[in-house]
Amino acid sequence: MGAGSEDVKRVKMAVVLKQKRELDLMRQANRIVGVVWEAMADAVAPGVTTAALDEIAERIIRQHGAIPSFKGYPHRGRNDFPASICASLNQEIVHGIPSVHRVLQEGDIISIDVGTIYKGYQGDGAITLPVGRVSEEARRLIEVTKAALDIGIAQARVGKRTGDISQAIEKYVRSHGFEVVREYTGHGIGRSMHEDPQVLNYYNPEIRDYALKPGMTLALEPMVNVGSWKTRLLSDGWTVETADGTLSAHFEHTIAITDGEPEIMTRLD
Ligand code: MG
């Protein structure tokens, strides 16, 4: 789940460097996210509702002894988030609410964001999937967003700063003619879903950037729009979509900074 700028301002937590035991628990929490992704990739098809996907995801999370972290997540005095995944279709960017009335259609793209808590530690990750055959534009958007995340992760090493991740993602996305969302960002993660540091997907000298250190755990999550970066919030209080109605994609991994290569925690193996 992406951090809104207000969330990060409100939380004001220090950066927490994790010890080995904590990293082990985060690995397990994030592995469950990977298992859910696999089930989502199998289940997504024309005719399936986003509520059905949510049900599958919640069952898997609980079967693994974890709790869906999004369910009941509070937000700016509005209604708590009612589901275990965020399911955001087409022009929706993030935080879409699963519904029995949202039926996937051939040609849609769907971003599925999954959050888990395992023994007190958080997992958070998102993928965007095509529903059946999709347009060339949609296919390219998904590819560029996924690659932008990999390029950001490649910067996540000791000697670099969070701002290096932000700049690398922005540069790559813009070189493909797309724009990165600004109001929602990556974030530190651990016992809380949203910890410091905030990790933007674009360069902004007004936001503090942090030196990367071993034991930092970050949820990196570029959200990429075909058109403008501007967003609007729907009246349900949660769903964020592109202001201009163009398509949007979203990928997110939780990673750990190490002495060498960054460790990607949201994965299956
Ligand atoms: Mg997140």
C-alpha cells in the first residue's frame, strides 16, 4: 500500500534498522505476499470479480498464520479499508476497494496490492496483471513500471541514498514517455506498514533523503501513468485514479539493504 504524504507526516517514526531475527520474520511475511501473487496470477481472468480475488487472498494469508494488514487500515478519519487487497483497475492507480460489482473484462489491467502481518512484522507488495489480451499501450506500461522498480532496487545499496532510488525511477519512466505519481510514495516498513524513510518515485530536493544502511527495510513502489502524474481521490475515500483518465500501473517489492546486493523479500523462492 502506498504511503500518502499525510501518512508519512503523521507517523514521524525514526528509521529502524532491523536485526537478524526481525529480517527473518519480514522474509516470512513477504514470502506470503509472493504466494498470494502467484494465486492472483492464476485467478485473474475475464468474468472474475475483484471481491473473488480478495477472498482468495485473505484465505491464503490466514492459512499461513498471518493477518491481512490492509483490512481495517485507518485513513484520515474516513472509513477503514474494508478488504485484504487493493484492486485497482485501468485508470485507477492505487487503493481500489474490491467489490462484487467489479467484474474483470478482457483488455483490463489490474494492480493488486497485498499486505501481511506475520508475528508482528509487515509484508507489502504489488503487481499489475493484464486481463486476457491487452492493448500495446497497456502492455508497454506494465513492462516499463516493472522495469522501473528493478532499476530503483539496483540503486538500493550502501553508499547510495534514497534520493538515488527516486531519481533512477523517474529518469527511466520519463525516458519512456510516461509519468510517475507524486502524491503516493514508497516507504520504510517493519513493525509498521509505513515507517521512515519516505521513498519518492521522483526527484524532490525538499524531501529529506537518507543514506542507505544495512538493516533498512523499504517498500519501493513506482506508480506510473500513461498521461499526467496528477491524481484524484474518488468519493469512496480510498480509490486514487489518474486525473486525466489514462491508464496506470503499480509494482512494489519490500527489500532489505545489506552489505552487498539488496535482498528482495517479496518473492516465492
Ligand atoms: Mg507500500
